[in-house]
Amino acid sequence: MNLLRAHGLSKDFGGFKAVKSVNFSLHSGQIMGVMGPNGAGKTTLLKLFSGHLLPTSGQILFRNDEITNLSTRNICNKGISYLSQRPSLFPSLTVEENLRGSAQVSSIFSPGETKVKVNELLELTGLVDRSKVIANELSYGEMRVLDLGMCLATQPALLLADEPTAGVDEGSAGKIINLLKLLTGNTYSGRFGLSGLIFVEHVEGTLFDLADQLCFINRGEIKSVGQPDLIRENSEVKEYLNEHKLE
């Protein structure tokens, strides 16, 4: 079953074509890693899917419902959450308050149910002991983990993650990768399970370890899509990996 589909998706910025007539599909249960050079259109693609940018042309369907021109809030309510490249926290609030705010915005739960939800997220992210710490006093890695927890608070079916481990320490990166693996795995039965994940990364280890499908994009066009081991054989992908010393 298709979770997300795009047909003829394009985005122009004053004559610059950041995304060019892209056709894209993600099946339920899939983890898609998106890679490519800087400026290739990776972040633009995620922002189009999440509603942070409106396409110049084309169509986006989520669970067969058109979401092409919906607002970010409406897309979030449909079940898509976007983790941006930089943490989007309330810096003067505690970890717990950040999670509660995200949970309350996205749900109709009672205060008691919201508290249960926040406690589950604290356990899931490993931030129980940091729950009363002000967000701007966290390490960058902890901020990134909290940011992921806030995205999960909306209980998305699909998570769009833009470089989720960039700039974080090794321990936090491992925590993020393991958490994403858990939530997209068949064995997880909690309320925060994901039906799909699309993530942008430059780190070879993360790309080939986490994804079951890889998408290579360059100059706004999808050049190759396939299983990680097979996509390595694509000539453009090989050139990219060599140039960026990712092999």
C-alpha cells in the first residue's frame, strides 16, 4: 500500500528549479533514505511533503488523500511530522514542558491522558532524568533527541527527518538511530509506532544501516531508487560516494 506518493512535483525559486518533475512513492512500512550532494534538492523535497513549501506544480497524496496545498498544521493533523535540520524547541521551557506543549497542540486528550503520553515519551527518548532541565541547558545531542520526541508527540504515521544525526555526539546519534529503528520495526506495539520514515543523511553508516530503500537525488531530479546494496552499483551514486569519501 502506498503511504505517500508524488507526481510531477516541481519547485522553482525565481527561475531556479530546486525540484524538477519528481515522481516518488513510499510504501507502508518502508524506510527511505535520501542522499545527494549539497543543493541537490533533498531538504526542499521534505519541505514540500510536509507543507513547509508549496509546490510550483505537481501533486502529493498521503494515504490516497491529496495534501498538495494543505498547511503544515493540516498535514500534521493528517499524520505527517517534520524533523528539521535544527532543533525547534522552546528554549526557556523544560524538557517535560516542551513535550507537553507538542502533545497538547496535536491531540484532544484529557490532561491526564496527555501526562501519560508525555511520560511515555520521556521513557522512550531516555530523557526521564532530564525532564526538569531547561531546554537551552541541554547538550546539542540531547536537544536533537528532545526535538525527535516532540515530533513523535503528534503521533505521526510518517516521519520526515532532515539529517537527524548531523552534528550530534556519537551516543546521541546511536540513540536516535536505534529509536527510529524501533519505531519503524514490526515488533514495536506502542502508540508512537511509525508506518513510514523518510530521512535525509550524508553519513554513509546511517544511510546504509537504517534505510531499506535509498533514493539518490541530484540537481533536483531523482536519479536512482533501490535497495542499499544495489544502489551502490549505480555509476552516479558511486561517483558521489567517492567524492564525499563515504565508501
